[in-house]
Amino acid sequence: MAGKVFVPYENTVKMRVVGLFSDKFIDMAGKSGVIIENLYKSGLREVTATIRVSDIHKLRRIAVKTMCRVYFSDRKGWKFILKNIASRIVLPVGLAAGIVFVSTFTRYIRIIDVYGEGIDKTEIINKLESYGVHEGIKNDGEFFRDVEESFLIDNPEYSFIALKNKGVYLDIHAVKRSYAPDPYDPDLRCDIVAGCDCVITSVKVYEGTAKVEPGQTVKKGQVLIEGSENGKYIAALGDVEGRVWYTAAAEKSIKAEKILRTGQYNVNRRLKVPWKYVIMDKSSSFDKSETETRSISLLNGFFLGVQLENVTEYEIETQYENIPLSELKSIAGQQAFELAIKKLPLGYVPENITYSGEIKDGNYICRCIFEVIRPVGHTKYY
């Protein structure tokens, strides 16, 4: 063994052996054909040396027999050099190549989608092709903005168009222009009707005849301003506001679930070795339980890791206790208010918010109601 010399770029590691029988570990390793160099006894129970990577697999059995722990450091050799170079070069090169590929691939539009209610997709695509917009075109946001302006000028039947580029996708959103009907068309008749149940607060008539007055309660669909004047049908025109009520209900159980330990428990021990568990105690489980696990390391090293786990299983039971009424009102009231506010159109602030509640079938039911003054008239054409 003394006559063997390491090749300069042979794969080697520095080995540190710790244990009562570290000397015996070195002796058994040498007899097993492990080439050892730079042997140094750094302590009463510690020995360091240099070995080849190819001999590491021979040490597992020796470490178990001598109950020694083995640590490795200072890896040297062409294998580790190449691995180090690869980790420093391959990742940046691959990342740079990926960035170049993505930037090149997303430079052009690959897929065109058209969205819009009542829009003929084929018509839009054909019109945009005359401006140079098609699959394979370069992804240029400024060019798309110029196309939007030119398209609306040349196609007055459209009131809006947007070309949104998202990588290789081009999403086209178009809206056709809607023309307001002429209220003075002698052949046109329309009324203004209530869009919901409410109490009228104000009525302003510009064209037509008022059929309601402030303070009157109306139902949804009831005529507010009739499209007639001097016996002639016209288009009704006016502003009608009303007081509208919004309401919603939410419920919350009056009892809260609470988990308690009964005082009964079992302790089960198990030995955790690599890849498996060894059960040491006969396990007995409760109908309902929760567990706590404590681990104690017995042998832990590069080759072997053994832990003793104490698993304590506690029997538990479920109890129910009443929730204070004030807490029930707070929780259910907030939920009811959030449900009611979702029904309210944007831009309006609720007024005169009130709550009412009752206990029914083990639940507290809370109702929230508030009111808003808003426009209630809708045009109905004939």
C-alpha cells in the first residue's frame, strides 16, 4: 500500500474519522484495499487521511462495525473540477440562450384573437390586414396604436378598437357604435318605466306626461313618464329618482366547536432507520385523538442515521359552547352587510342602515337593510 502513488488528477477526498475505535477503522480500511495517504491522528478519537473517491463504498460496512462517524471534505480531482466548471458556466450559458430564444420567439405575433359582442371576427381581421396586421407581424406597440387611430377614422361604424399584444398573442377588442334613437321621430314611441320597486323622490319631465309624483310607491315595470303629448305618441324623456331599499341575510351557528383532551394518552415508540420504521410498542388508537412526536438521535452520520421517536397519542373530545350574543350580532351583521352591499350599484353610499336578528334552528339569523336614492327610470320602446 505504501508503494502506491496518487495520480495528480485522481478524484480524492479528505476523510475525518471520529470514534473510540478510529484506529481499528483505519486498520480494517487498509486490509479492505483502501489506499490511504496523509494519515494524521488529530486527537484521541479522531484520525484524518486522504482517500480515493472510488474507495468510499468500502467504508460503510467498516463504519458500522467500528461505530465510527466519517466526514468528507476537500474534494479534488477532474470529476469535481468539471462539475464546478459546469455549475459556473452551463447555467449562465443556458440562461442566456433561453433569453435569446424567448426574446426572438416573442418578437412576432403568432396568434390573433378577436373579441366583442356582435362583432364579425372575419370582417375585423380582413379590415386589419389592409393596415398590415396579420400573423407573423413584428410585435410593435407603437405601430398597433397608429392602426387603432386609422381604423376608427376609416370605419365610423366602430366606436372602439384596441390591439393588445401579449407575447405571441394579439387580442383585438372591438365595439360597434350604437346610435341613440331620435326622440322626436314621429313614428317612435317609448315610455320611461320603473326599473325596481321604490318610493319616488323626484320627477323631471322633458318630453311626455308624468304618471307618478314624489312620495308615491311604485312597482317594477310601472310607467313613470308616458310617451304621449297632446294625443300624439312621442319618445318620453325625463329624470326620475326614487328611494330604493336593499336587504340581505346571513346566519351563524350559536355554538362554537371546542377540542379538549380527556387526560387519556398512549406513548408509542418506534425506531427510525434509513428507509423504514421499526415499531417497538403495540399501538392502540382512540376514536378521536391528536399526536405529538419527539425525536432523539441515536446514531447520525454520513453512512447511518438512527432516531428514536416517542409518539404520544392524546384522546380528545369535542364540546360545544354558546357564542355570546354580542359576538353573533357582530359576525352575522358584517356578513349580511357585505352581501347587501354587493347588490348596490357603484357610486352610491348606503343610508339608514338597520339590523334585525332572530335565533332559529340553532342559528342566529341577521338581516341588514339600508336605502339609497338613485335614478330608477328605464326606457321601454314599443
